[in-house]
Amino acid sequence: MKPVDKFGQPIYSKTCEKMLNFGHLLDEHGYMESTRKPNLFYRHLEDGDKGIIYFADMRGTEEVAVWEDASPLFYWQFPNRTPEWKRRRLIKQELARLPFLRLSYYEECDSDGLMYNNEDGYCRVCGKDFQSNGQFCSSNCALESKKLELRHDIVTATQCCVCHRFLIEDKKAYEAILSLLPDEKDHIVYSSPVKHHVNYAENRTIGVCASCHIQIHRADDYKDFKPNDKPQPVNKERSCRCCRSMFIPSTGGQRYCSSKCKTKASVTKHPRTSAHRSHRYDGIPWWMRTRKSTDDDRRYVTEWNKRHLRMPTDLIPCRPVAQEDACMTQPNIQIVKVELVTCKNCGSGNVIKKGSYKGVPRYFCHNCERKFKGDDAVFHGKVDAEMGGTRVVRRVRRLL
């Protein structure tokens, strides 16, 4: 052995002493040191298992240096025809013979590693050597293993301090226990543990199931578990939603001061209250946001809120009105006269505007489906309508 690692770095004397001790143990168990690669030991198996080689490497790796862990790194070489269950069995036998050997992280902890799985050809329940991949030799052993796992889950689960039943939080596990272990039905309950205060001053809690927690607070059968120093909630004053009077609620969800106000509110509830609220902003209607409010507007909002929203009159945010503003007291109203346009061809009023030309509007009648102009001239004509159309003029010229 040489005091040099795999990468040519020197090894100090204390580490070399540990390596020499491991080297003597490997020599005693049939390992030999490689002549080309110092600090690397190997061992061939007997004639019955030709092609299998074990390695014990004390040269160090990039992840773990020799001075960090001087124990030999164990790895192997198997022929391709060797099944995985047999490889695991032989490796376990060698590790049991030499317990100071260590495995790499990949082989032991990675899902693709050989030793990540414990399938070595022996049944985990009955111990039968069935020499195949798998953990159980039959379906009965697999079912028995499932029962053992469920019993282990029951024993390790939290136990209720009142009914002394085990609390199973997983619903699938609870259903599996009921189907596979019917004798444990009276000893388990599907519930998550609830922390119940026995003493608030010392902050002492116990774990109970949900049903027992309800029975402790509602029934008188569990007086020993009821805390005597439970702090009582302090209810603050609040205003009634109907009459707006201040009162102290007996419960947290009480909104009305009396049953009379509650009945009155349920009877007089406006069906469009939510819709009106969506079109309002702090009690101001949408038609009051774009201009200043008047006295009439303020009265209307006050009455509407008293009837439907039940808001107090002193909380309505109306803006002050200037008395000297003449536009507010005397609004400027203009009366516009609108003339009805009828068709010049059929006299119908089913007419729409169809653009304009040189300031003269044009219209279209839906009844006779003809166009006409807003003045007295004929559409596309050169004389007035009173004088007649172009066809009449041509006929007169022919006669002359």
C-alpha cells in the first residue's frame, strides 16, 4: 500500500494507519491488492460462481476523500446472466461477512441502485426461498404483509384520551383496516387529532377525536375534561341593522337587537337592494355624481335610504349647495320643436335619414322603398316638384 490517493495527493500518517488495519483484515478474508493500482483490493469467488469479482477500494473518490472516510468502498462486477435477486443475496452475504465495508450513495439510496430494493429471493413473511424477483412467495403472504403494516399503523397512531381509540387520519387506510381487519373496528376511529385545552393557565392540552371533543363541550358526562378557567369572549357593542340602535350581542352572529327588528327586516327586504347598491357610491345615486346635488336630491336620497338601505340620515354624504348659484334653483330648460317628416311619394311616416348633399338632407321610405329630398326639388330633377318632373317637360316639348 502507498500513502497516495487516487489523484496523487499525499495521505497523512494517521489515515495510513487506518488503511493498513483495513488492508490486513481484507488479506485475512481472501482479498488481494492490485499490483497496478495500489490501495485497491479485489477477490474472485469460487469455481461455482465464475466471473464474479468483489472490489474494496481505499483510494478515495471526488465526493469522499480518503482522510474523510478511510473505510473501503465496496463495489462488484457480475456477469449479465446473473439475476438481480441473486446479486443482492451475494452482496448481503459479503456485507455480513465484512461489516466495515461501505456502499456508495448511488447503490444504496438511489432508486436505480441495486441495493435500493430488498428483493433477494426470500419471502418477507414466511422466509421461503422461492429464488425469483419479488418480496412474497404467494398472494397469501402479500395479504399477510399488508395486515402487518396496517396493525403497525394502528399501534403507532395517536390514541384518544377519552375513548382510548386509535385515530386514523387517512381514509384509504381506515377503509383497508375495516375490510382486512374487522376485529379492529371497535378500536379505531376515522378522525384527525384535536387539541383540547384542559387548563388554559398552564396551557395543558390532550389529544382527542372529533366526536369526543363535541361530547366534552356539549354533554355533562365528561366534567373532568372541561376547563374551569376558559376565557369568555367579550362582545362589543354594535348597531342594529334595522333600527340602528346600539346593543351588546349575546352571540357572535347576532345582527339585530330584537326579534321584532329581525322580522321587520325580513319582511321589508327590498328585492333589488344588491342591484341598487352596485349602482350607488356611498349613498349617492349615479345621476348625482356628475353634477351638484340640490335640496330635492338630498331629500330623495334620504327617503330612499331609510326605506331600502336603512341608513341613518346623518350619514348620507351629500355635498353642500350654494344658495347664490342661480343654475341650481332655476335650471335653464330649452324647449326644442321637432317636426315629423313624411314620405313625399306615399305619405308614410316610416322614414329614416339617408345622409345629406350640399346641406340638403335625404330620406328613405321603408314602405315604398323610395328616396326623396328634404326640399321641394325632385330627386335628381332639374325643375321643382310643383312644375313637374323631367318626363313631363319632355312630353310638353314633343307636343310643341
